[in-house]
Amino acid sequence: MIQRQRSLIRSRSLTTLGFLSPGLGLLIVFVAVPILLTAWISLHQGSMAIPYSRMRWVGFSNYATIFEQPIFRTALLNVFLYSLANLVIILPLSILLGLFLYQAQVYGRNVLRTVLFLPYMIPTVAVAIVWGYLYEPQYGPLNEILSWLHLPAQGWLGSVHEAMLSLVILNVWQTLGYYVVMVVAGLTEIPQEYYEAAALDGAGWWRRHWSITLPLLRRTLAFVFVILTINTLQVFDPVYVLTQGSPVNSTDVAAYEMYITAFNYGQAGLASAMAMVMLAIVLVLSLLQLRLFRSL
Amino acid sequence: MSVYVKSYRRHGRARRWLSLALQYLCVALILAVMLFPFFWLLASSLKSPEDLEALPPVWWPAHPAFSSYRTVFEVTPFARAILNSLIVTVCSTTGILLTSIMAGYVFAKHQFRGKNTLFVGVLATMMVPQFVMLIPLYRMMVALHLDNTYPGLILPNLANGFGIFLMRQFIAGIPDELLEAARLDGASEWTLLWRVVVPLLRPAAAALVLFAFVFQWNNFLWPLSMVYSPEMSTVVLSLNGLRTYTSSVTFTNIVMAGTAIGILPSVLLTLWAQRYFIEGISLTGIKG
């Protein structure tokens, strides 16, 4: 009997290994090893085509070079601003819309949720193409709508001051619904008794949500915050499709700069250093945010 | 929910009507903002070159023309791109489903040393931006002569941390007694997984399949780096190409027709199965 159990346990640990190895094996070969190789390349000088064995060790000079170049510093600053602008707009909007979707007593709430969520599921490239035509200064509808309101026409993607904001608006439109769905999921976890008790105590709308909803939504908001940061810091598709970093580098972001450094200029070492810097920033920021929200 | 809203609001009839009117106004406003780009996409795809050049812009063409939906297949190998996207997406999705179910089952129901560390490692892969792996992956595929091929497009996308995480979350909710009963009947772990666990997993598996399908279909960075000949292009890649090569405003209808076709699978899947998407997001609170 004991022997049979032992052999069962052994066979189970074999299946453990067997079930794990396809998934983990792929993650190791196509995620873990490439990260290590990127780190390795970032310490070497080499083109995209040169074999690993012929790359020349240069220590941290690639990192020094990218930070000396104003272009990468600009790209980093731009992507931070992009991320921050998205956070500032999406976080409050997703809470408000989440509350509205959850509480409003109107027909068509499900339709509203679907419509909000839909853009998140379509290719960012397609969204960028459509918004590119919406922003078109002469033939596009946005400036036409502004003119009805007697507001001046805007340069949108063609303007140094507005291009980044235009990309932010595009992203808010596309991803807001996803965060709203997360907020609604968080709201359904809050027991209704709290609100009833608060209402009996005479708490108004703001007071109820400030003292009940926000604190109890903390975990959800932490997730929204972290995912939003991770997703926005790696923005690439709309920049590549719509602006290629222009006008005057105002929409140049880290991922785009890294891509052209690798694939247009062929400088694998510099591009890998950029990738590692972004990886470090993403990891540090997400861990900091998670810790911050846990301590609240 | 409606109970508490009603219970404490001391409202007269007029006030209730006002609140309802305001709510519907909000709904209308949100719908207008969210649907407008879709409207413009459809309208532009049906416009003639004259409509496209008209100032002020034409909102809806007087004579909607569907010809651009045919032209897009003539100016670019769009049918081939659709086929490529389907092949790549179906293979990737199948791979993600299988690897995620097996690994998720082990993480949920097996005990072994180092399990938590390993699982944290799997979760950590979700935080890593795609472009961090890009250069070595590209070099790997070139070295294996797999660049510009289906395997090159598919291989790096056969497993992901999100899928394993999602499956683990669902399988953890299956009672152990159910598994033990099957084990006492002499079922192997393999039969157990496919006969007992997977049938209970259907909604979760549906969510994963849909997410994986949509995100592989939408993928841009990897095909952009991997593909260099038109006949290996994916739909999303072709859309970018169409837009780049048809900069004149009079070709907008063709680009928009292609875009409308390109988003159709994602739109239909989302409308058809949004329940699963929403459940997937709600259960994990996260997406990869």
C-alpha cells in the first residue's frame, strides 16, 4: 500500500514536470533567455547581424552614450509625460464611468459597457489609422466640429504642442473601457450594507464614495494604476503608424527610439541598452506602486 | 443596488425625472464619443474620391460606393494577408490554450518545491515589455532561417504568463474532492486533466481563447520586425502599409475599407462573446 502510494507520488511528480515543461520551456526560451541576451548585448558593441561571439565588450559605455544623446532623454521624457497624462485622465474617468455603469438606472447599460470596451479589442494600428483621419486638419471632422462651436482649428498631430496630447486622447478612447470594466468588477465586491448604513447616517453622495468606495476599491485601483503604467510606458504602435516621432521629436518615445536604433540604424548594443533602461523603469515603477498601494 | 439608491433619496417626481434625463444624456454623450470613430470609418470607406476631397467634409456620402472594398484586394495581397493572420493566430491561440491549461493545472493542484518562486517568475513575464525581447528574438529567428516564415511568427507566441495565470485562477476554484475521487478510480493525471478539469473549465478556456485570438490578430511589433515580403504580411501589417503608400486623401476610402475588414474579426468576437471577456478581466483583474 505504502509502496503503491510512493509510486503514485513519483508518477505525479513526473506529470508535474511533464505538464509544466511546454509552457515554462517556451517562456524560458522566448522570454527569459532573450532578456538575458538583451542585457548581454547592451554591454557590447555590435550591429544587428554580427554573431554574439564577435561582439566587442564595451562595459557600460552604451548606457553612457544613450544618456549623453539628447534624443533618448527626450524620448524618455516624452513617454513619461504620455504615461502621466494617461493616468491623470483615465484614473478619475474610469472611476466615474465605473460608478455610472454600476449604478445608473437606465436602459442599455450593457450596450454602453460593450461600446466602451469594444475599442480595446481592435488593433491599435487600426485605431491609429482612423484617428489619423479624424485629426486630419483640412478634411478631418474634428476641426469641422470645432468650427461649428466657433473654436479655432487645431494642428493636432502636425503641431509640436498638440501631437502628444492627440496620441493621449487616442489611447484614452481606446483603453478606457477596459479599465472601466475592472472598476465595475471591483465595485461589485463592495457590500451594499456599507452604503445603506452610511445613508442612514445621512452621508451624501461625495461622502459615501469618498469614505467607502475609494478605500474599498484600493486593490482594483492599484491594479489599474500598475497596468496603465506598464501599458503606456511601452507605447509604440500609434507613434510608428502616425507620427514616427515627429514633429520635431515631440512624439518620439522610448520604444520607438529603441526600434529604429535597432532596425533602421542597426545598432544592437545601443538599442539593447535602451531596452534594459525601460525594463528597469517599468519593473521599479510597478513594484513601487504595488508597495505604495499595499501600505495605504 | 437599486434598493439603496431609492431608499435614501427623498425625491419628488420632478427630481426623479431630472436625474433620469441627466443619466440618459450621459449615456448619449458617451455613446456618441465612443461610436463616432466607427461611424467615420464606415462613412469614409463608402465615399467617392470627390466626397473625400470635398470641403467642408462630407459626413455621409450621397451615393455610398462599396467599390473600395473590392479595390483593397486588388492594390495589395489582402486576401493572402487575411489567410496569414488566420494561420498565425489560430496556431498561437491553440498553443497558448494547451500550454496554459497544463501549466495552470499544475500550479493550482500540484505541490512541489519552488512552486511559488516559479509562479512569481511566470507572473513577472507579464510585466516585461515586448520590445525588451525583440532584438535577441529577431536574431534567433534569423539564425534559424525562420524570419519571414509562419514558424517565425508563431513560435514566440505559443505560451504566455497571462494564460497560465488565468487558468491557474480558474482551476484553483475546482474542489479537490472531485480530483481525489477520480484519482481513487485510478484515473491518470492526464485523463484527470482532460476528462474532469477541462470540461469544468469551458468558460475560462473560452475567455482565454478569445483574448489570445484577439491579441495575436492585433499584434504589430513582432510581424513588423519579422516579415519582409508582401506575401508573408499580416492584416495589421498590411493596413499600416496601405496607409503609408496611399498618402493622397482620395485613397482614404481604400485604407478605411481595409481597416473595416481588419477590425471585423475582433469586433464580431467581442460582440458575440463579451460575457467571457468581462468575466476574464473580472476574475484576474489583469490582462497580459
